Amino acid sequence: MPYLRPGNRGIVPGRRDRRPLPRIPVPVARAVVDCAVYIDGIRQPGHITYKEAFTQVRTTGEGFVWLGLHAPDDDQMAGVADVFGLHELVVEDAVHAHQRPKLEIYDDMQFLVLRTVKYVEHETIEKASEVVETGEIMVFVGPDFVITVRHGDHTHLSGLRRRLEDRPERLQLGPTAVMHAISDLVIDSYLAVTEKMDVDIVAIESVVFGAQKNWLNIDTVYLLKREVLELRRAVTPLSGPMSRLTAGSNPLVPKEVRRHLRDVADHLSTVIERVVEYDELLSSLLDAAATKVSIQQNGDMRKISAWVAIGAVPTMVAGLYGMNFEYMPGLSDHAGFMTVVVGLIIACTGLWVVFRRHHWL
């Protein structure tokens, strides 16, 4: 394909213009899931861009904007930051996922990071390759706006938005009410995941301490231990941010919202207790499983050693008579061969009985 030559209006084949091309901004609309203005808890009709919505709220001084984004890139998030006046540090965190649960406060804006979890259904724990799938929700809360940024395919908030719109008295409390609803949704999902993981832990426990002598795959215990640790990393660090949100010294959270957040914090404490209990239980199961595998291996080695000992007797006798000496017991006797065979059978049977009594076989 021909390219324009720098400094020449003619077309010169085979030459490329090395000047950098102008940067084309990526439309932010690709990342926008939903955007609306809420006045007195009621969603205002019509479709509106987040810039128009924020301008309307700031001009009239009524209501707030709820902007939902899904996996925005740097350019898309930079456009949102310019309109809402977000700090550059939180903008970087919002673009790059895998953040630790935290709460940061910049003047009159709060930035909350939540790790979301989803239980991956499986037929049995032995056939599972993954138990917990994680994602992230980041919430920017200002005096007249709330921005939600989610990463992951399972972190949908459309259902939550519809439920809140059906209860305008909740949305009348302002943007922090949305933050409370999202926190409540995420922590309730923690409870649901721990209840399902409890079934998997009971299944492993029955195998480890069961009377079956089948071979135990210790990788299954390692898998569930890893998934519990993943859940623990999502749940445990959240206790600090919830304590700051429910503290009376936080002027950015209204008193009524703090009351609701305390209930969420209680649920979080329940989840943390469960996760810590599961972690300790799986550590015990891991030790017990390793011990059981070692016992199984020792039992197999005893069986192998017993059969080797039984086979050593005829091997030794056959080796002696295979040295072709002229004078050996029984060579000149017609019943010598049968005598040796019968003797070997008696010796091997005696060893088998002895090993059987000692539970080696």
C-alpha cells in the first residue's frame, strides 16, 4: 500500500511517514454500563451522558449522579476523572485491578475497594480445578456522585440498581447509601460462598477420616486450602475499612447509613470467623491427609517387602542347585526334586502365614 512521503504531496510507494500519528481518544461510552441522576431517590427519565448528568447536578444543586463502569482503560478513566475531579492515584487503582480491599479518603471523596467472590459449581471436589472466582468492585463516593468500577464477569450491579430504584427512600440518603448497598451485596455473597465451601470441606473430611482404604489424592486438600486462602485475602483486610466507615468520627457518612453499615460489619465478622475456622480446619486436614498418605505408602512398602522375602527363598535354593556341583544333597535321589519343591512350598507358606499375622499382607 502506498504511503505519503513527508514533505511531499505526491505518493511514493514503499515509504512510511515516521511522524507519530495523532492519538485518537477511546470513547468512554464503551465502558459505561449505566448513568443516571437521582433526585429525592427517584431516577430521572431519559438517557444522559455522565458529563451532562454531573453538570446538571452541580448546576441545580439537587440529587446525585450514579455512574457505572466496567473495566475501563486509562483513557476512559482519565476522561471520567477530568469531569468528576478524581485524584490521579485512585484513578490508577481503578484501571489496574488486583487491589487489596481498602478505604481511602481524599478531602470530601471516599474510595472503597471490595473483592468479589463467586463459587464455581462442580460435580465433586475431587473433579474441581477451581472453587472460588474473584473480581473487584471499586466505589468512588462524593457529595453528589457515586462511581462504581467493576472488574470481572460475575460482578454485575444492574440488579442492585433496580432494587434500589424500587426503594427511593434508601436512595434519598445520598451516594453513601449506594456504597452501603454494594457492601451489603458483596458481603452477603461471602456468606453464600462460605456455606457452599462448607459442603466441600465436609466431603474432604469424610475422606480423610473415613474408614475407606482407598488412595487419598492430597492435591484435593491443597486445592481447597488455596481457595480458602484466596477467600481470606478478600475478606480479612475489609474489616479495617468497615470500622472506619462505621466510626462516628467519619463526617462523610450520615448517621442513618452508619447504622446500616454496622449490620454489614457484623456479617463481615461472621464471614471472617468462618474463613479462619476453615483455614485452621484445612491445615489440620492437610496434616492428617499427609499422615494418611504416609501410612498408605508404608503399608504398600510392607506388602512389597513381604512378597520379596517370600520370593527370595525359592530364588536362593534354585540359585544353589543351579551351580552345577557334582555332589549336592538329593541329586542322586529319585525323589530329590519333589522333596525340594515341597520344602519350598512349605517355607513360602510359612512366611506368608507369618506376614499375614503381622498384617503385612
